[in-house]
Amino acid sequence: MQGYGAQWIPGRDHAGFETQFVYEKHLKKQGKSRMDFDRQTFYDNVAKFVEDNSGLIFEQFRRLGFSADWKRSVFTLDPNVLETVFTTFQKMEKDELVYRSDYMVNYCTHCGTSLAELEINHTERVGKLYTVEYKLVESDESIEVATTRPETIMLDTHIAVNPDDKKRAKYVGKKVVNPLTEREMVIIADEVADPEFGTGFVKLTPAHDKNDYEAGKRHNLPMIVGIGLNGRMTPEAGEWEGKTVFTARKEVVERLMALRVIETDDKYEQTAATCYKCGRDIEPMMVPNWYIKVDPLKSAVINAVKNGETKIYPQRFEKQLLDWMEIMHDWPISRQVAWGIRIPAWYDTGVNKDLYVNFVSKSGKGVTGMIGELLSEYQLKEIEKGLQALTAPKTAKYVVAKEKPGENYLQETDTFDTWFSSGQWPLVTQTEEEHVARYPTDVMATMSDILRFWVSRMMMFGLYINEKTPFKNVYLWSTVTDSKGQKMSKSKGNVINPIELVDKYGADAFRMSLLFGNGEGGRVPLSDDKVRAMRNFSNKLWNMARFYLMMADGKEIPYFDPSLPPATLGTKDKEILARLDEVIAKMTKLLDKFRFSEAADTIYHYMWDEVASSYIEHVKGRKDQKVALSILRYVFLKGIMLLHPFMPFVTEAIWQEMPRKCTCNLITSKWPGTQ
């Protein structure tokens, strides 16, 4: 309406982890699991599932009035997206920004994938705190160590006290005996120990706790991996090998109770790290993963925000992004799921004989083991065809290539984190010609809860590949909640289906209810009452149009020309026209500043309180009906124009019914300007 080419390109990402999770629940209802299929068959089945179910969201968007160019829709598994993702990964690997490491990760043994820090829920609950007695070597004295994880005691390497803890400083350098393994353990000084927690002594399990891992790196401690990717104890756990973490915990506690070296607090309030998808406890563990070094990429993003090259609305979220960029760690970009973009890395099975593979044989049998041993019984082609998962140690030799580099190679089965591909969105949505003229893009609108997930990474990739920030403005939508301000969730039973409200009250009423009376970037309480109130506003607009058509019936109403001398105008006419100019100026300014809610409030009150409730009542008693109706039609149509971005359906329908100079559709009419 302001004359700009407003290209809105819609799209979908494949949501790898989430989509596979949903599909696996679908499989479970059939009594099956992903382990019943080789990787490619499973991938194809998920793809079909997605194809059958993914059309609904765009249909909903259309019903809500999204004015996107639907023919230009992009999907993150489209060929051009894959090509860009592969090219970016190759460039990053060449620039030494990619590495593999047995880095400490958050791992969900149920979902079979590592999780980024932002994908973890921190759940408050009442658990157990165990206090365990450790005897000092060559002494009758003992110390007590508090822990919530007794199942890892056999994996402990050291005990720590805080270096500033004067009370316990005398113990540094002394040794204690592990009550389960009778292995001697040195007491060291490290800040990982909190003098205020438990007894002030902390047991260190560097391979299974993030804080212990960092302490282990500082002191070069051994990393004893005692929990496997399947959630069961490894041979390093001794007699507890093969048992689940929870079984091992129960048996270890029983053993320590028999030794009379443990006390239990059953009412310990703790914060547990849980998987944001399945809700089960996260296992911190050492898993070979692909990582991106973010330190060389962060400074450009920070500078772009601080220099105003990218502005964030509401502005308060700017600090949130900057704070995140400052503390952002290296990014684990690999996921142990099949649905996604497979990492284009290849391992020579002749060189890497210690690749651990899971595959389905041609007889349908599930087989696991080291590739060097399996090749004596199975052909590589059979393994490759039935491959489910491949785990390569961090020392494995690999080749990055889009195509298979040789007959002896197996491809990495890890897929890219969805944010790795969707993070390149500004690079894959435009044609080459558009890219020259429209990069950086004007506006990226998204939710505040993925500011760090998505926006930060789009900026990192855009600045890395193009040396320009990918967008000038980032607008963060508010979060829609239930009528009490609570986040919607199926478990609470408070989910509101927007389409049901659209069916009941209309899309315009629903759209307006999300803006009216709300601030920017906060929470938007949604209820039937509020949407119904906006439906009443829609009805009011119709009634205003009907009033004009009824009063003008049979009369030739001249078109008001604001440039003509106002000699024939009355006081009320001048007041409503002056207010219109003020509203136009205010709304234009508000929209330019992305203050959509305030703009919606402004035009709502003008149309209802000033035009409908006041001026129309005045028109009813006017003797010079033609002048009054001319002014009414003028301010009413200008108001309809100002309302159009918020309520496109009812305003377009009214526009088509009203006599007017412009024969164009409302969406392409000229945005009102001040007189």
C-alpha cells in the first residue's frame, strides 16, 4: 500500500528431531519402532508421513490471511537448500571451523540424540540426596560426600574441595578410598566444589557431569565412560555392566547401605535436566559429535547489532541476543536421527576398522559391531543397504564430499541440527537477481523464544558467507497464552485451536484480538470473549457501511476533496478530519517502528469512538446531508485503509461495496497520507 514490492516468502523446516519423534509415536501405535527399518527406508517412510500431513499448516495460514507468495514456498529438504548446506559445510571444514570431538554433551538415551543447551528443560522436583562416607588412606578419619548420583561412584576419579574453603583446605593432597572399588582417589582443590552444597566435598566423574568435565580438563583427569548411548552401564562399571542407570543406582545404594556408609535425604529439592521432547532425564556423557567453532563467528554478529546494522524490536531483546552471543559455546551440529540432512562425511572402512555400526541384514536380523569384524561375515553393500547408525571415534579419518568418494566408504549417519540448515534461510530463499537487490532483507519476523536458536545463527551464517548481516530489522512476535496468561500445552489441556475461533468469529476478529490491548513482545492472553469483542467490531464496521449506503441512497454524493477551501465545513467536520490526519500520522509512525499493537488500538478507537459513536450520530441530524455524507465516506474509507493490514477480509469486502474513486483492490490502494 506504500508502493513497495513486499515479497513475503513462506517456508517450512523439516524439524528433524521433532518430526521423527512424532513419527515414532505413530510407529509405536502399530507395534513397530525405527529399529525395524534400515536408515533409508525409515527416512522414506518419514518423508511420506510428512508429505501426507504438512499441507495443513499452509492452509491454516491462508485462512488467517497471511499475504505470502505461496508459489515461492521453500522447504529445508529442497535440492537447492541441500546444495547450499553442503557447500557451507565444505567451506567451514576447509576454513577449519569444523571439528569432531568426544565433547561433553547433553544426551537423551531414549530419543538417541545429543541436545543443545537450549533444548533442555530444567524441572523442579523432590528427589534424593545421598551422603556417602569415604575413608582417608592411612588414617582413621573419614570425610562425607553428598551426591544425587550414587550410580557413578565406581566411575569417580577424584574428590574436590573449593580452593577458598579454609575449613577443608587441610585435606587437599590427601587420598580417600572409593567405597565401591577400593581405588585410591586424591583430593584436589577446584572451584567446581561449592562449600555451601552438601558437605563441601564433591566427587568428580569427569565423563558424566558437565562441571566435573571442566574440572577434569583443568587438572588433566582421566575420563572413565561408564554409561553407554543406550542408557546402560558399560564394562567400566564393573559388576553393574549392562544394567540401566536406575537399576545401577538402586543396587549401588543397597551395597553402600550394607557397608553402612550411606545416608539418604528423601526430601531433597533439586533441579533436573530433562529432554524437552520426551521429558526423560538427560545423561551428560562423552559422545563423538560434529562441532562448529563459534568464537571466530560471534564478533561479526555482536558488531552488527551494536552498530545498528540489524535492529531488534522490541529493543529489550537486543541485550538478550548480545548476552547469548557472549556466552555461546561451540555448537554441536550433529544429531543422531535419520530424518534430516545427512552430514556429507565419509569413512574408509579399510582404514577405519573401529567404526561401530548398527544395520539390518538381508534376512531382517539386527546386527551390531565393529566394521572390521563384521566385514569378515557380511558384504559392505549389505551393511550399507541395511545401515541404521554409524558411530565413529573422534580419531576416525574422514573425507567431506557430496558424493561417495570410493567403494569402501560408508557415509556418516548423523544429520545436521535443523538450525544448521534453517540458519541459512536468507541464503536459500531468494533468486540470484533478488539476492543482489534484497540482501540484506528488510524484515525477519519470528518468535522471541527462538531468537537465540535461529536469529543468532542466521546472522552468523549470513555474515560468514556474504560478509553482510542477513536482515535490517528483526521483529519478535508476542507469545499467545490462554486467558489466564499460562503457556498452552496439551498436558494442561488449555490449547486453543485458532481455526475453531476463525470458524466461529472470523479470521479478522481472531487477528485483531491478538493485537488489541497488548504490548509488544510479551504475552497475549487469548479467550473467546476477546475474539467475540473483535467480531463485534467487525459487525460495527459493516453497520457503518450500511448506514452510509442507506443515507446516500438515491443521492449523488460528491467526493470530498481535502485540498478545497473548508468554507462549507462545520466544526464537527473539521474536528473529525483533523483527527483523521493525526491518526494517519500516528499509525504510519507506529508501523514504521513495529509497534503494531498500539497502531491497532489507535485505529480501533478512532473508528468506534470517534467515527461511529460520535460523528455518525452527528450526521443523522445534519441538514446538509450531502456535505456530511461526503465527509463520512472520506474518513470511513481512509479508516478502512488503515485497518486493512490488521483486518484484511472485512475491509476488502466493505471496500468493494462502497462507492469510491479508486477502482483498485484495497490491498493495492495507496496508503493514506496526511493532508
